[in-house]
Amino acid sequence: MALEQTESYLYKLEATLEDGRLLTVVVVANSDERAFRSAENNLLRHTVVPPKLTELSLVEKKPLGRQGVGYVVETSRF
């Protein structure tokens, strides 16, 4: 029985929190659904108190099959 090959993608998602913060999450997944689940799990591991999300949006999706695939994430200074 042959295993089905599924292409993986690099996803960039943005999470808007109830307190107004905007977080960028980058994950590797083979479907949009898995990307959203992975982003939520990463947010839970990143924070001490589970964040209250108001929105989780898919911003970009790129196939991983090419060299140099990546994102530039703009951050603010405090």
C-alpha cells in the first residue's frame, strides 16, 4: 500500500488578541485546517495564560518545494 504524498506549505497567519495585540504565527502544514490548528497550539505554548483570540487570519501560503521560501515579519519597537 503506497502512502499518499502531500505537499507541505509555509503559512503566515495573524492572530488578533482581545487586548489588541497582533501576533504573527508561521507554521508548516499540509492543509489550511492543520495550519490553523498548529497556529492555535503554538499560541497556547507561547503564552502563560491562554490568549483570548478575536481573529485568526491566513495571510500567506507558500509551497516548501523551493529554496529560500520565507517571510519577512514586520515588528514594532517598544
